[in-house]
Amino acid sequence: PRPILLTRHGESMDNVRGRIGGDTELSEAGKVYSKKLANFVEKRLKSERAASIWTSTLQRTILTASPIGGFPKIQWRALDEIYAGVCDGMTYEEIKKNMPEEYEARKKDKLRYRYPRGESYLDVIQRLEPVIIELERQRAPVVVISHQAVLRALYAYFADRPLKEIPHIEVPLHTIIEIQMGVTGVQEKRYKLMD
Ligand code: G3H
């Protein structure tokens, strides 16, 4: 069995400010996580010469991967965070205040709700198909460093969780979810590297 390690990027400046989307750098805590993650990955995948690190094309995942040495890194646009369209860069409070109909519509059906000029969870799930195909094809371990919405969808695929749960699955910051695919099914371990 070979592991797939899923993790969100380290805390970003937008996470600190409560803004969605964007393309900011890591906070101090996020930088600490990137180093702890590198330590963990280098130990965990020590003798795995064919392993690789996959990130999105957004700075916060690329910076989170940057301290990891010894493995090739691949950027996938399909791993970018759900795109919030006109709401990109706003806080949830601002959306609630300035676009209450949008806020309510999303609350009612988070899975299908599509941000104006942006994406829905269903859109994200669809664009992840090539990533999933490639993950299934890999024989070596893969570390996927991505974003909350995307990882909810990826995790649901491997953990066999129903579609309607996807937008609500908890994927905490600074935690590695290790998925092992063996003959007896899928096993999961979590490593919380920081509080
Ligand atoms: O920036 C986007 C968030 O990571 C997605 O979270 O779908 O719960 O709003 P949400």
C-alpha cells in the first residue's frame, strides 16, 4: 500500500483576515507549519524515491511546499481553491451584508451554489477528475498540498463520503490526513502538527 498525504496550505494572511480566495503569502504560523510539514514528509517518505509533491498554482500552497527537499513538485491548476468570482477577497460578513441573497442561496444549497462569475462545489468536483485519475494511477506516494474546498472533495472521494456532505467536511489547517489504499480498503490517519 502507498500513502496519499492530504494537507491544506499553511495559514495564509487572508486566513488571518478572514478573507476568502485571493493569493496571499503565509502568516508566521503558516511558515512554521511549512517547516514542520517538510520534516514530517522527509521522514515519512524517506525511502520513497518516486514520491512527488503536488500543489495548486496559488502562492500559499507553493510556499507551503517550498521547504520540502528531495522530491519533484508539480503544480496543478485543478488543485486551486474554489473560485468565489465577484466575492473573491471578501469576508463572509461582507458577503452577508452586501449580497444577502447570495449569502442565503449558498446557505441553502452549498453544494450546488455557484458564486457569480465563480464556481460551485460541483464545478470543483468536476475539475478534479483528471487529478483523481492521476492519483489512482500513481504507484508511489503523493503529497497533495491544496485548499479547503478542494480537499473536501478529494477526501470524500477516497473516504467514500456522500456528495451532499462534501461542502461540510472538516479539513483543519496544519493537519495531515494520510490515506492508505490497500487490498482491504482505505485506511486513514491524521497528524496534527500544530495547534
Ligand atoms: O476560501 C474558501 C474556503 O476555503 C471554502 O470554504 O466553502 O466553507 O466557504 P467554504
